Amino acid sequence: MAKKYTRQDLRDAAEKYKNWGKWGPNDEIGTLNYTSAEDIIAATRLVKKGKVISLALNFDYTGPQGAKSKYPAMGRINPVHTMLRTGTDAYSGVLDKRGIRAADDMVVMPLQCGTQWDGLGHIFYENNMWNGYDCREVTSAGAQKCGIEKTKNKMVGRGVFLDIARWKGVESLEDGYGITCKDLDDCAKAQKVEVKRGDYVIVRTGQMEKCQKIGSWDGYPGGDAPGFAFETLEWIKRTELAALASDTWGCEVRPNESEEGINQPWHWITIPIMGMTMGEIFELKELGEDCAGDKTYEFLFVAPAIPITGGVGSPVNPLAIK
């Protein structure tokens, strides 16, 4: 029977992997510090064919938050797009007093409803957030520390794609499959790509494409899923990556490997303890096909967050530029 991680295991992991103070007592961006100016310059040289691949789902009512799930949504809905002015209004003449005919619109959406970054104010370890800040720094007015806007000139560098599903010869990893450190190392080796400090690592499980193929997101948000095993905390520490992203709802394996009362244990350590920004719900079908075609698994990665002051996450349109 597989081990169930306990609160003591989490305490031990927190001590082992803690990066608090590594970039000074006032740091609010964590492992994004690993990417240097030289890394970005080098990443621009990876652009060979001028191909731009978006890793984002469209933000609309067909998103994954509309799915049936046993997991409580806690307010997460798909985007609600509302028109403020339309072509119909223009045609009727009601806008002519302004001297211009135009359309305007707005959107209401949770910041974590689609392709997105989990910011460092998103998850707490007990009463603390990243770098030891008190969790009460996140108030009803937003994150006073570690707001997503602090990252607005980051998320640019070398992207590395690890196509675990294709490497294993399956369309999608099975729900509940925990990706191991060995999987990550062996996949990188097979793809002839090396993960370096400051990289943005993007991992494909195939789960999103499985949902798209059957035309249903049921079970995707908060349901069983392939994902990172708890042990990959060691891999994250060793590689000194800037950020990690995947095509699943929550990156880590579900059902979780923890005892009852501990939800998303890997999140408990990666975000508030290690200071790692995490990308979720990335669409990786086109990138997977392109990388399999040209056998190139590194590229210029450009995916800045929307600088929403005090936000604990951000929708994003990540770009892989090859």
C-alpha cells in the first residue's frame, strides 16, 4: 500500500525545501529570481523558425469550470463576457451622439478559472505565505505581499517541454499516476534536452486532450488526475527551475498521496515554502506535436502575468516561440 503523507511529513519537507530568506527578507517572487538576464539573452537565440505556439485555452463559457466534479468549486466559474456596446446599437443610431460607432465589452472571471499562474499569495503553509509573510497579508483588498503584479517583468526565459505522455507511448497518463523524479529525468534524457537553472518547465500528461476528445470536462477540475508525485519536490529543488506548468487542473497527482485532511500537499510546499509560481491548465497539444516533429524541446518562453494589483493568480496566454 502506498505511503500516505502526514502533517509530520509536511513539516519535514518544509524544513528540507524551505527557501525563505534565500533572496533576502523582502523577496516576493521566489524562484523567478533564478532566471538571469544572460538566461533570457540565450533563450532568444533559440528562435529558429519564427513559429509562435499559444499554450492557452480560450477564455469563454466552454472552459473547465463548467464541469461536474465532486470537488467544491469555491466560487470558480467560467468567464462571463458581457457586451457594453454592440453593432446592433450602432445600427440603431443610439450611439451617434458620440460621433463614433464602436463596440465595447467586459469580462467577469476568477483569476484561476482557465490557463493561469498560481501566484505566491495563493497557498499558505499553516499561517504563513511565501518567505514567511503572515497569511493575513492577503486581505479582502488583495495580497499586500506577493501580489501577482510583482512578477510583471518575469515569466520570460528558456522554456523546456517534457512530454511525459508521448515518451511513455500513451495518449494520456492514467488518473492517479504520480510522475516521479526518474520520469522527469528519463524523459529529458530521451528528448535530449537538459533542464537548467532558471528554466520554465512545461509538462504534458495528455489529460486535457483526453477531456477535449470526449467533449466533456467532467472530473477535470479537482477530480482524479495524473500529476507530480510528492517526491518531485526534490527534483524542483535540484533543477532550480523558475516555474513549472502542466496541462492538468492542479499539477500534482490526484487522488493526493496524503492522509485525510491534507489537500494538495505538493502545493503546500512548492508555493509558500519553495516560492515557486505554478502554471495550470496549459493547452499543450500543438506544442507536443511540434516538438515531436522537429525534435526540439527548448524554446523562448514568454508568459507574463496580467499585473492585477494584489492578485493571487492571473490568467495568461503563454507563448512558446521556436
